[in-house]
Amino acid sequence: MFAIIGGSGLAKLADLKLERREVVRTPFGDPSCALSFGTIDGVAVVFLARHGYGHTIAPHQINYRANLWALHHVGATEVLAVATVGGIRADCGPGALVVPDQVIDYTHGRKNTFFEGPDNPVTHVDFTEPYTESIRARLLNGATAAGEAVIAGACYGCTQGPRLETAAEIRRMERDGCDLVGMTGMPEAVLARELSLPYGVLAVVANHAAGLGDSRRAISLEAMGAVMDEAMVRARRVLAASLRAGAAVSR
Ligand code: HPA
């Protein structure tokens, strides 16, 4: 069964034919919300709103461990995550859809492993390629099938938030090789890896990152909202097509 994790602007999946909701308790506390089970175009899906259905949970307060554990527990076998980001690389402007292939983690103080505590031997998972290639291919093939432009490959820099970045922080991230900046990519991706859950992200660019383009002096939250309203329509189409698309690597 596919899991979809929705981010800002995607707290509900309009195209999900809802069958039931389930509250899942986990050894790590409560997930962001009850899980929604249903179908999209006949394909079984479980949906979770990362920030809660009312968008009340800040990025650093999300219980990523409970979210991933719950999805795994109910039988999810592949995770398609949607994340709102700022664009750093020139071609990743507002409205762009991007399937990243790398991550740099700037977060701190988040619970970022299942492998801790007295009964858990220390385990170092391989994270050379943070996103599962078959999921990336599925998203890219889905975009092709839906006729939506998508950028294949980008480095997602994950900041702590909830504040947006300074212009200097974005310049540093650019020097580091980041193409996108968001606040929720980690530890979500690594926790999926620890559970051996195939995982990939469809990033939706809401704004130029701080200090760049029309965010040179400030980031307009109003403009961000308008971009997201339009871009999420395309993101939903890509998601729906991705469920039907093959996972063969064709690019
Ligand atoms: N920075 C961090 N997270 C974000 C941004 C940004 O500019 N836009 C949307 N999510």
C-alpha cells in the first residue's frame, strides 16, 4: 500500500476516496493526525498530514518517528512525500515541481533515529542516496504521464525553522550545494530508511529563498500562498499519476 505524506498546502487529498480514519498509537508517541485510508483512482492509499489536519504542528515539533512508525505499522510499503520548499537554484523558481536526489541536514535537536535506548544496538544505516531510486522514478514517470514539467535532481537543504532563513544562510547553503530549502525533509527521510521503507519526495517550490529573486528584501507570505494554491493542483495530478506509473528508472 502506498503512503502519502502531505505537507503545507496538502493537508487534505481532494482526490482521496476516504474509506476510514484510524488513530494509531506508537511507542514514540502520537503521529501528527489520524491516518486516512482510501483509494485514489482505485489505488489503495494511506494519507497523513505532516502538520496535522489543521496545520498546527511546526516543523521542529512534528513527531517524525511516530509518523513513519505508524505508516509502517499499518502496512505502507512505499512513501510518497510532498514538501513545500524555497528555491535556491536558478531553475527552481516559484511554482516548480522538483524530485530531489540529495539532502543536507541543518536541523538540530530532532529525534532522528529509532535505534536508541538500552534495548537497541547502535545501528548506522547507509544513507549515501537518501531517496529511493524507484520512488524517484515513479514520481518522475508520474509527472511525464500527467504532462507536468518536473525537475529531476536537486539537493534539499533542511533547516530547523520555524523561522525562514537569513540571506547569508541561503548564500551559505548555496555554497554548500543546496538547490532547495525546506524544514521537514529531515529526519523524515532517514527514519523511512531505518524502517527500510522506500521513500521519495515531490518538492513544490513556493518562493525564491531569502535574498534571491523577488525575495531579495523579504519573503512575501501572501505571494507564497498564491503560488502554492496553483502549484498544489499540479502536484496532486503528479501524485495521482505516480500511483499508476511504473517505478522503472527511465531517465
Ligand atoms: N525556507 C524554508 N522552508 C520553506 C521555504 C523557505 O524559503 N519556503 C517554503 N518552505
